[in-house]
Amino acid sequence: MKRLVSGIKPTGQLTLGNYIGALRQFVKLQDELEDTEMFIFIADLHAITTPQDKTKLRKNIRSITALYIACGLDPNRVHLFIQSEIPAHAMLGYVMESTAYIGEMERMTQFKDKKGKQTEGIRTSLLTYPALMAADILLYDADIVPIGDDQKQHLELTRNLALRFNHTYGDTFVVPDGFYPKAGARIKSLQDPTRKMDKSHDNPKSYILLLDDLKAVSNKIKSAVTDSEGKIYYDPVNKPGISNLLTIYAALSDKTIKDVESAYKDANYQTFKNDLSEIVVRTLEPIQARYEKLIKDDLLDRVLDEGRAHAERIANRKISKVYQRLGLGRKR
Ligand code: ATP
Ligand code: LTN
């Protein structure tokens, strides 16, 4: 049986970018890949690469668990768990740090970006983060890793680390493939469509949160930055705003960008934005309704306990094998 692994950091509330780039893909793959075992986790160890408020972090962990299920993940089909509850992640993370070179880490664009935004107290783990991500994936012999575009470089590194380790110590890890959404692998900010839509942005109008008030959602779409040409077509270089909205429309309605373009070729921006906000609201409404029930339910803890128990068995077997391969401890 094949395996799929992916995770989301609990660094804030989830955005429409996270939904289109990650969550929606997880749900689709759950339904399409019947012969694939799925491991989806909350990457809380990754969250502490930057400072976090501990009360908010706990809240976000629970909130993401509820959102996973509210968005359609079936806990009977998917193993949902929290990364820090399985020590083997950190253990293999260290082994991956001892496989990767500093130069490789320093070349990661996400590291360079995030480092650039901070002036002091840049944590060592911000640099070594991709080694832990490699561990998350390799621990479960994942064949497929659904992620947004921004994680492509980290996945390439994971593949290189797996190959390097296998070459030095003998076949140990499966070399994984990334899986990227056809439309929407990089949803942009509504206010600055040259930048990624990020939950850590300062201007709330630039992102849509899955749990945003639905009126606010409509207003955010209606005030999204566009251009003065007045024509709807896809051109990410000259019309990044409209192109971003076309991408969101296509992703949420399971249409191609071409189809959406031709449906709106004679329409004005206002009509297009009105229709798009209806689609976004229709997507979020049932998710929010399910979320409100789930967040109060102790089902979440049961799901996370089961997920941990299953994932832990696999992870522990793998880390023992890795330690043996490396000659750590005593021979067993
Ligand atoms: P941060 O802003 O704290 O770095 P993030 O949203 O980039 O957070 P995660 O929450 O870990 O990071 O992302 C979870 C998944 O969502 C990843 O697979 C990522 O590629 C995807 N993702 C995040 N933002 C977008 C976006 N704007 N468009 C498409 N996919 C996205
Ligand atoms: N690095 C990812 C989150 C993440 C992840 C993973 C995704 C951590 N471990 C393993 C896929 C597989 C991010 O920042 N979006």
C-alpha cells in the first residue's frame, strides 16, 4: 500500500491559501487514492522556529484538527496526529541535520525570506527546519506529499537527503514525490497580488481566513486590488490581481482557468467579484458550521489519540532501523 504524508504549521488561523493549496487537495486525494494510507499531522514543532504565544499555539493546534475534519477529512480514513507527540520526528530530524550540509540549508528561499523579515533572535531551527520536514516525510516512507508551491524546494531537499542516506548506509528511505494542485498552488494576497497569501500578514484585508465572518469575506473580495483595464483574462505578470481571483474561482469551482476566463470575457469586474464572493462564501459556510460543532466535541481527542497510536508504531520502527544503520547505541 502506498503512503501519503503532509502537515500544516499551527502558526495562526488557516487561510483560503492553505485550503486551496493543501486541505482541499488532502480531501480530494483521500477520495481518489483508495489504495493509499494517509498521514496528516499538525506540525507544531515547526511552529516554534519563530516565537509563539503558548496559549494561542494550543488553541491553533485544536483548531486545525477541527478544520481538517470540517473540510472533509474522514478520521476513519486518515491518521490525524500531532507531530510533537511522536518523539521519533525530532529524533530523525537530528539525523537529517547530520545528513544535510549547511550550504544546502542556507540556500532555501523560505529561510532567506523569513530571516530577512526578522532583525534579531533568529532561531537556529529556522535554518534547520527543512531537515525536520524531511524527517516528517521519510519516517513514514511516504510516496506522495501534497503541498503548495512554496514547499517545492523543501521537498527537493528531502529527496536528496533520502538518496544520500540510502547511498551511504544502504536502502532505508522511500524517495517521495511532491503533489501540487493544478490551479492554486500559490494563492496571492488580495492587497498585494505579487506576494503569497499568508496567515502571518499584517493587513487582514490581504487574506481570507477559513473562519472569517462571511460578510467580511465578501467585502475582502470586493475590495481586492485589480487593475484599470476592465477586462477579465489570465495574465499573472500584467494582471496579477485578476489572475489571482481567476485562480481562486477555478480552484473552488473545479473548473479550468480557461473556462472561467471565457465565461467572464464580456463581464465587468464587479459582476465577477460578486460571483466569486458567492462561491467563496458557499465553500466556507458548511465548513464553518461543521467546525462550530467539532471544536466543542471530545471526538477530536479520540481522533488524535488513535492517530498517534498508529503513526507512533510505524515511526518507532523506522527510527530504530535508522539508528542501527548508523551504528548508534548497541547492536540489536
Ligand atoms: P506561515 O505563514 O506561518 O509560513 P504557511 O501558511 O506558509 O505559514 P503552513 O501553514 O505550514 O505554512 O502551510 C500549509 C500548507 O499550505 C503548505 O502545503 C503550503 O504550501 C500551503 N500554502 C500556504 N499558503 C499557501 C498559498 N498562499 N497558496 C497555496 N498554498 C499555500
Ligand atoms: N513546511 C511545511 C509544513 C510541513 C510539511 C511537513 C508539509 C512540515 N512538515 C511534511 C508536508 C510534509 C510548511 O511550512 N508549509
